[in-house]
Amino acid sequence: MPTSVRTHRFVTARRSDAAIRTAEHVNGECVVVPVIMLLGDNVMHPVNAPDGPEFVPSHELARFPAGWDGRICTTLHPTETHANTPEFSRTHGF
């Protein structure tokens, strides 16, 4: 029987000339850091996808790039709701 192999990846961030600022959010004052969280034309392994890995094409991400502005980073990927709810942001946002 085949065994499952997990690969852990580490992300290294470099500061750019993008503005780092503070802003009010549902958790109170927070630090806002411009981030590119996902690049297209890659195979992603979402934790909540029962069908396994999925290909994310660049053209899908390019359709509404401004739609990602102001999104909070979370410690977990939501399964029952979405990350933009105040409740989820309060409990899992950072």
C-alpha cells in the first residue's frame, strides 16, 4: 500500500519598497504588509480539498487581482466558512 509523503516548504520574504503601515481591523490595530500569497500556473495542495492537488492557472488569478486587496492572513484555511468573516478573522487572523 502506498504511503503518503508530506513536503514542508519554507517561505523567505524580502522587504520591498512597498509601504508597511498600521490599520484598524476586526482584531483592533494591525500591521499591514503587502504580500503575494499565491502565484498562478502552479499545483497547489489545499488542506481542505478532498480531491487532492489542483492546478491554479494564472489567468484565473489575473481576473480580479484587486479582489485580494485587504485580505487578512490566517493560521488555518477555512472549511465551513470563508476567511473574511469577522468571527474567523478574530480567531485565526494575524
